[in-house]
Amino acid sequence: MSGNGKKRAPLVAERRYPAGSTGKKKPASKKKAPQNRTTRRKAAPKRSKPQGIIGWVMLPIRWATRIIWAISWRLGLVTALIIGGFSLYFASQMPEMDEFVDGRTRGSVTMTDLRGEVFAWRGDQFGGMVTAGNVSEHLHNAVVATEDKRFYRHFGISPRGIASAVRINLRAGRGPLSGNGGSTITQQTAKLLCLGVPYDPDTWETERAYEADCRQSSLWRKAREAVFAVGMEIAYTKEEILTIYLNRAYLGAGSRGFEAAAQRYFGISAAEVNPAQAAMLAGLLKAPSTYAPTGNIERARDRAAVVVGLMEAQGYLSTQEAMNAIAAPATLSQAAEARAGGFFADWVMESGPEFFTRDTTEDVVIRTTLDQDIQTAAEEALISVFENEVREGSEAQAAIVVMSADGAVRAMVGGRNIRDTGAFNRATQALRQTGSAFKPFIYAAALDLGMSPYAMIDDARTCWQRRGSPDWCPENYDREFKGPVTMIQALAESRNIPAILVSEDVGRELVRNVANGFGVEGDLAAGPALALGVSESTLLGMTGAFAGILNGGSAVSPYGLTDLRIQGDDAPLMDASASGIGERVIRQEAARQLTWMMSKVVEEGTGRRARIDGWQIAGKSGTTQGSRDAWFIAFTGDYVTGVWMGYDNNQPLSGVTGGGLPATIWHETMVRVLANKTPTPLPMSIPTAPESVGVLTSPGGEFLDNEVVNLLENILGGATN
């Protein structure tokens, strides 16, 4: 209402009505009161009804899909929250990256030869920490290309990789988790870390059991592995994770980490490897023992070629670089290729202090007495003789030991498979009857008592009476009796009857003491059979005993370790560089006369095959009952070399005596060892022949126990020389 009290005309919008309208108001239609704009809603769309049969068939499927989706995204959200929570927990518990680099529970042993050159490795080798940034670029790329090409794009797990692995496994007829794992480098690192659980000897019986537990492939283990991997991605950078992996991965031949592997196989640092070497190292990750180049270099190269292809496909190598890597594949270092002294290294590990060898938790360096040139000579000689002198298919075995006069072992071959490690060592572990190789100790006892090498012994047919049984009449190897012979001839021709007579004359106890003094240990025979070498010894022990004769009559303890130190330390913890020579056993003059007598064995007797022009050599052959063992042990002025041949199952050799193939192996070894060396004279004395000597005759008519005689018959009934 206006202030003047007059009514105003109602306001009408222009063009409210269309043109031609009369402007007359239409009667108001009956409508509900308008609702507030803020509360007005759109009408819900009507759901379409199923159309036809197909519609009705699809209806439950659509309902099921909606239900599954509703459950799935909620379950996924809950799972993600749980994984995230546990991952954050693991991330908060992660130590500094450096603490994960070297997780070995055992230490390593690196062995060097007498010149300081590395020739063998034992235990878990760790060459020192490397980082993803300081290794060779080619190695860095090879590992990523081979193991996880999406490494820098995922968050620890790769659903795409897992799905692909499951598909491959199912197509191959395996279980979904068997074979390809689809694991990322982060997951593999988590497994190497055993999900952060350290080795506890109170929980696991052995380290092998601990590692087996870490390598489980159960679904629950995989889930925990994935959570731990995400935790690592939160705690560490990608380069730190890769660094842990590069240091923890096992790469065969005891190598833990790529630095140790590069040094083990190529003799260089992981920072120096070229594309071909990097590909070979990265190829080991799939199956370290299978692809180790020291086991099968061609198989390792084939695997490396696959890695080179992956590097090229992912742009890490140009086509030309890839072609060069395949055309010039990686080669082993000289030490790795030679794998020299495996039996020797095993022996040093067994003979050294346990807490610094077999069970060491430290990284130890042992300097040894090994001469790699002599080791190679012995290996080549054995291979040559078996290839050219032994019938094809023979399972006969042989062993060789070379040492200096003080007992320092320069070479050792424990069997025909010269590359064996951890195998049965016939040079140190096989106790075998010595046969006539024992006879020098009988004559050593006689000479030490003052007998002359020219003393006469009656090599005549002699019978010993036995109560209630026919007389026992032993024979010589050649089935002949030569009558009175000198001690010199008796030894040179390895005659049995004179050996028994001298042993009985000087006394078995003295002979036994002399043999024991020189290092022939074990239970030596109590009866006359003592003279015929029925007692057992190892090749190492017998070779050491002959070294005692060479050095002038003093006992020798064979040794291979000269000093032991912790890696990186200058001062040795153990110094064994002193001579292995011990107490005197016989007089020096007696030893020198015996050396001269033994030189006649090589010049005129059963050891003629061992002769080397220009060199003085003294030795003795030996063949046991039934030719089950054949020996030849001899020495020059510098080295004592022992050779044994026989079967592991103790079956007889066919046509082999100590003066045959063993002497040939000895000759082939020493020809190589002595090549281009100046001959060294033997320390021997030529005795003066007395004007007259008596004759030691057989003690005929002596009664023997049947047990002793039966033993003698078994020995003399076979071939001993």
C-alpha cells in the first residue's frame, strides 16, 4: 500500500503474453504451493525392466557383479590399509642400509701359494662392499635387465610380473607358485635378508636349515615377503635396495656378492667388468651352481648371451656392443680356470685349526707351500699316463704327492678327477698296505746298527715248520732264489727272503720303531710279515717317511700351511713357516748309505722306468699281495715324490706293479718338474766294501704260529716287489 492511499496498478512484465493476446487473465489453475528450491529433488529414473530372455538371463549376473565389486573394493581397501600398516611398521624397524650388506654366518678362507698368488677359496667369500653407484655400469644394467626391468617404476611388488609368472607356471604344468616367481629385486632382497630374521644357532640346527626356511615359497611366506618389500621401499632408496642385493646375492663357488664373484671368476673388481663379464655374472642369479663358469664355461656363456640380448632389447647396449659381447665372451682368470690344488686345499682346511678354517667366522688368508707349477706337472702327468697307458674304461685310481725334504708339500693329487673338491682324497685318507715300499726302513735299522750295505744274506729256499700243518716255504716275486746276495742287491731287486731275514736279525721292534719314527703310523704287523709291508699307511705318510731319508735321517711332519692371518691384517695369527723336520731317527751316515742303496733301485733294479738323464734318483717300488696296491716313491736332491695306484674297492690291478705304471707316472711328473733345472746331486755316501763278510742265513727249523704263517702265505703268495 502506498503512502498516498491510492491503489497502484499491478506490475505486468513486458511480453508476458504472446503477441495477439488480449491481455486478459486466465483463471488461476489449482496448484500445490511451490516448494523451497533447496529441498527440491529430481525424480529417480525408472529402472529398466529386463528385455526378453537375454535380459532375464543377464539379470543375476549383473547383480552378482555389483555385489562382487562392492565387496572387492572394500576388501581391497582394508587389505591395502593392512599392508600399508605392516609395511610402515617394517620400515620403522629397518636398520641402516650398511648393516644389511654382509650377512654371512660363516667367514671365508683364501689360500695363496708359496709365491703369494691366490689359487683356492673356501667358505663364503665376500670381496668387500660395493654400491649400485660404484659397480660397473654394465653390471648395474645387466642385473636390472635380467631380474627386474620395472625396478625403478614399482613400489616393491609388481602385480603385472606376478600375473605373468603365474601364467607361465600354469602353462608349464606347475603350481602357480612353482618355477617363475615374478619377484622384483626388492622381493628377492627381502628373501635374501630372510625378512629381517637373523640366523640363530639355537633356533636352527644348521645354517642350511636356516636358508631353507628363508627360501620357502608358500602363499603366506609370499605375502609376508611382499609386505617386507614394501617396507624396504619406504625405508630405502632404490639404489640402496640394489646395493643390498648386489652384496647379498649368492653367485656360486662360495661367492657372496658381485665383488667376490668378479674376483673369483675374473680376478678383477666388480667396478671393472665389461659387458660380457657383467652378463655372465648377472646370468648366475637364476641358478648359481648350474651356471657357474668354473663348472661349465660353455653353459655359462650360453646364459650370458641371453642376458646380453635382454640388455640390448632394453636399450642398455647398442646392437654393435651386444654383438661384440657375444663374439668375445667372458673368460675365466688363470687361477679360476686352473682350479689347481683342490685336494691340497681340502687337506689344508682339514689340517689347520678348525676355528680358522672349517668353522671360521672371520675372513682368513692362508699362505701355503703349494707350487702351482709342480701341481700342474703332477696333474698333467697323471692325465697323460691314464690316457695313453691305461685301458679305456678302467676305474683304477691314482694319487701323487710331491714335497721338499723338510716336509713342505708342493703338490697333491688325490684322484683322477683333478678338479674335485671335497672328494675322497686318496693321498691323505686312503690307508693301504705298503708292500715292498716298506723295505727301506728294514735296511735303515740295519745300517743304523752298523751293518754294511755289502753284508751278505742267503737268498735260499727256506721252510718254516708249522705244528700240525705242512711246512711253509715262501718264495720271491720272480720265483727264484739267488743264494748269497748283498744287502744292496736284495733291496734293488726287492727280494723278499733277505728282507725277512734282516728284519728278524735286527729285531722287529727296532724296525717298527724306525718306521714309526719316520712317520709310518698305525698298527704295524707283529710277526715276520712286518718286513713285507702288510701294515697300512697313507701316501702322504709314506712320502714324508722317504723325505726323512733324504734330509739325513730326521723325522718329517708333512705340512702345507705357512702362515695364517685375518684379511686386512699385516701380522699373522699363526706362523708355521718353520721347517717340518723333527727329531733324528737314524744316523746321518746310515741315511746317506741308504740313499746310495736306493739309487741302485732306479739304476739297476725295479725302478728303472723312473730314470731321468742327468739326474741322480733314489727310490723304492712296492706291490702288495694280489697286486691290490702299487707304489713308487723316489727322490732327487730337491723333491720327494710318491705315487700310489689301485682300486677303491680293493680289487687287484691287472698286470701292474710298483715298478710299472706308478714309476711311469713318477717319471712323467718329475720330467716336467725338473725341466730347465740344474741337476742337484743326492746327499749319499758310497760305503767301502769290507775285506770279508759273513753270510746271514735263514733260521730254518723255527716254529711259527699258524696265524702268522697264514698271513705270510697271503703276502708272499701274491706279487711283492
